Amino acid sequence: MSKRSRKTPATRTEKGGVESGTPQRYALIDALRGFAIVLMIAYHASFDLNYHGWIHQDFNNSSFWLAARAGIVSQFLLLVGISLVLNVQRADAASFWRRQAKLLAACIAVTLGSYLMFPRSFIFFGILHFILLASLLGRLCVRFHYINLLGALLVLLAGIFYSNPLFNAPALQWLGFMTYKPFTEDYVPFFPWFGVVLAGILLGRLMIAKSAWFIGHQPANWARPLALAGRHSLVIYLLHQPVLLGILSMVATS
């Protein structure tokens, strides 16, 4: 990567000028992340309605709900991989480490909060824990190109088809090679899901050739709230379930 490409890109102001030194947002990526957030909230709202007995769905075995969850998680993790590439491409290590610190704090809060609410099924390696680890390892993989495609295939195949009772031990359950699904409120194991992040890194590398289009592209007016939500995805993730559960609890007791 040339010295020129490692500089933080300048951004255009509303008057057409350039504001140097400001990290550039990719509004289209933010909007896609915001769309994933909307789907996630809809999924969790349905789950909460089922929890309160207002609808009757089998979230653990229904092919529809299993596919919905897999699709939502995949969209988030593809965007994690793409974002890692864009962050490295604009040499914005400071924002990466700030994000990692926020993720670490959020992981601690999620684990402690879930333990207080569901001590027998608390979250020990959910999607935030996964993203924290996958971001650290994925950033090292950004330097590779099509090798990430091979890595993605190997990780996906290993996670889907390999299991061993050895990995049923609590300290190894995060890897994903267990012979049964652990009893927890949220579980995103390293295998096979890191394969989706690697696929996102490959997509991000392919997008660099179109980086000027991605920087300049603005979503349609109806999609701008999605882009706003995508910029604050971590806060929304942490708050949406307490808000949903609080509203449903008030309705149930009214």
C-alpha cells in the first residue's frame, strides 16, 4: 500500500470544500448495517412476543426462524469484514482500537446483565464477543486477498461438519466444535462464523477498486435513517432488548 493511500482521506463539506483529517464514513455501508439492525429488532420482538405467550413459534427448530437468524447474523458479519478492510485502507487505527474498547465494555455488560437475568443460560460468547475476537484476528487477514476465500471455505466447512466431544468442555465451547448446542441466550461460535467475516474481507478488498463510488454515494432519502442507525449500531444493540422487554412487560401488566 502506498504512502498516499495510507493517509486519512479528506471529506467534502456541504459547500463543496474539503475538510482534511476527518475519517470518511461510507453511507451505503452504514445503511446496510442499519437494515440489518431493523431485521434484528424485528426478530427479537417476535422472540419476545413468543416468550410472553402472545404468539407461538418454535425458534429453536423452525426452518424459517433458523434461516432468519442465520441471514441476519451473516449480514452483520459480512459488514464486519468489509469495515475492517475500509478501516485499514484509510489507516484509521485509532478508531479501530476505540471500537474494540467499546466492544469489550459491551461484552462485559452483556455477560453480567444476562447472568443477572438468566443465570442458567447467560451469554458467554454471543455476537458481540464474537465480533470482538473476529475483528482482532480479521484485521490481520486484511493483507491477504483471494487467500481469504480459501480460508472462508475451510472455516465454514470445519464449523459445519466437524464436532468432537473434547470441545464440549466449557473452556472450549466458544470454538463451535461441540456435539450439542450450549444452553445460552446467544451463541455465535468462532467456527463457522469467522468464515463469513473472511468472506466480508474479500468483498471489502474487491470494493477498494470502487472506493470513490462508495465514498460519494449517498442513500436515498428513505434510507438515511438506516444509515443513522448503522452509525450507532452498538448502542442500539445494547438498548433495544431492554426497551422491547420493558414495553411488553408494561403492556402485559396493564
